[in-house]
Amino acid sequence: MPRTLFEHLSPDTGAKRILSLDGGGVKGALTLGMLRPLEAELRSRSGAPDLRLCDYYDLIGGTSTGAIIAAGLALGLSVEELVDLYMRIGPEVFGRSSGDGVFLQSKFDTKKLRRALQGVMANKTLGSEDLKTGLAIHAKRIDTGSAWVITNHPLGAYYDPPAGGVYPNKRYRLVDLVLASAAAPTFFDEVVIDVEFDEKRRPIQKGYFIDGAVSANNNPSQQLLLLALEPAYKFGWASGADNLMMTSCGTGARRPQVNGRSYRGLPPGLRGVHALRAMIYDSQVQAIAMLQALSEPKKPWRINSELGEMRGVCISGAPLLDYQRMDVWLDTKPRPKRRGDPQPPMTGLERILGRELDAHVLEALDLMDNGSVENLELLLELGEGVGRTFVDANYPDPKFDLAEWRRA
């Protein structure tokens, strides 16, 4: 029998499991590919062919495309149901741009994304009983400069404050919160949400929200660890590699690079876009490095040439959690200059797929707005191959199997 929300959130019901989901636009399809073997492995262990990830993970948190997936999973959707959603979102939302994305108008229409999500989230709120497990959504309120991390924990400070105070988080509609988290600058307009009402329930203040990546939470794993352990957030979970685990899923990694001379020749707006992308990448890597420094992952992620994989490093003495990063480098290769030139060696992701790809196909994999069916299918296939390199009988660690599985 699935656990209740109380059983997921209570610190008194045993070890806890966190699923952290990065932002990355349509590259969320790669995340879903990685989640396929994860869900399949957990179904095999439990003996329940219809198990959902919300049955296993006690807190699912995401940013941007990760927030879409997190909300869907917390509502009880299967990975395959979310794959179907992304196969619709890609062509419908990212099929044709409506603006230049830099100076005059955002590149895509937020209304199209809202319509696509409405079918899944309808008018459900953060306090809805339809949420089967803990949920955390990350956004940036640009008018006040504050990073919003909104959870469905009933004891949270703003979840259901006393009457006459701030508007209760539990009343916010999921679709509004997810759209706020996904409002990536240049791609979508900011999302405006009524955040304060008078005694007659008339809105008197609005909040202006953009993508949570701008708050350094595109990889939300550090913030999710704080949610679990910092007393102010009221989760009160125990630390330690036997008590707390986290699966952190990326959307494919590629270091953002630009030719220096070309960069100097760009208009200031475009230079700002490049700088923003570089900042988001740096914050993602910083989060991975910090979580690896507080744990001993079985398959550590390579940080850079100085830190390497950080294997055997645990600056906290004893690990604070069982942590595993799941992602893949989106390697590229040079385009052949002349017909008949020898092919470069296969990239790591080509070896995962078991075939070579044209250079322009590899380059396009890292585009957050490449919503073509062919690209989405390739991201799913790649993600599934990557997932199988991490997920097996030993991961997730069987010590985090649910007690009822062992009794079955």
C-alpha cells in the first residue's frame, strides 16, 4: 500500500530518499530517459509493476524543466506518462519561435506551455491531496530579489500561516508555480502571481517570477539537502549515509564556451546571455562538488582538471548522505572539412548509444529549445543508456529499499 504524505515527510518513519532534478529546457527528456531504468529497477525490487517514483522518494524537487517533472512525479504520474507529455510539449511549445529572444520579445509563448501543463495539473494547488509525496519547486522572485523554494510540507513557515499574514503557499496553483520556475529569461516572459490579498480576498500585491536557475538553483541538490537538515524548514530528517540518500539527475553537461574575439563583437544583450549561461553552469558544478564533498558516491562525477572525481574525499568526516549524480557529458566532435576526411574517434555519448552521429546532431543535443521529435527521441534514448550505467542491483543502495518490500 502506498505511503501517505505524512509517512513520507515525518522524520519518525525511517530513512529518507530525495530526488533532485536539474533545469535544462527540452533536455528534461534526457532526465526522463535516466528515470526509466530507475523506475524499472524499483518496480522489480518491490514486485509492484505499477510502482511510481513518488512511492519510493520522500521528497522530489526540481527547477524549470525539473520542476515540471517533479510536480508530475509527485502527483503520481509514471515516467512513461511524463515522456508522453514531453513528446507533446516539445513540438507544441518549442516548435516555432514568436520573438527574437534577446531584445524585443521572449522567444516562446508562455500560454502554450500553460495549456500543455494544464491537462496534468488542472487547478490543483500545492496543498492538494493529489500530491503523493514531498514536493519542492524553485523559482526566483525578481521584483524582490528573493529565491523562492516552495514545498508542500504542512509545517513550513509559509505553507499555512495565521490569517491576516502572508498568502498561504498551500493555495498557490501548481501550474503557476511550475511556470514561474520555468520562466527562463529570453525563452519565456516572467510569470506574475498574486501574492497578497486584502480581507475581502482582493489581490493587492503581485510577485514577478523567473526561472529558478537565476537563483543558482538550476541544480537544486544543495537547497534540497538544506530542506532536509536545516531545522527552520521543519523536515527534521536525520543525516548520515544510512539515513538519507539523494539521486541527482542532470540534463546533459557541456561547458559553455565562446570564441573570445567573437564575444567582444557581440551586442551587450547577447554578451549578457552568454555570461548568464556560464553562471548557471558554474553553480551546477559547484553544487555537485559540494554534495560529493559531503558524501562518498559510488560513481563520482568528474568536476574539473584540478578536483578530478573527488573520489575518497569527504570533508565532513563521516558522510552526511548517500549521494549519486546521474548525468552525461554532451561531447561534440569537429565537423569534417572535406568529404572523405577520416572520422574522429567516437565520443563517450556515441559509445553509450552504440553508433556514430553527425557533428551537427551532437551539437544540437545541448540546445534547450530543440523540440523536434527526432531530438527528443535521441535525448530519451541517450538518457536511458546513461541511466543503465548507474542503476543496477546495487543502486539505489538496497539498504534504502522500503521495509514492506523486504517483507513481501
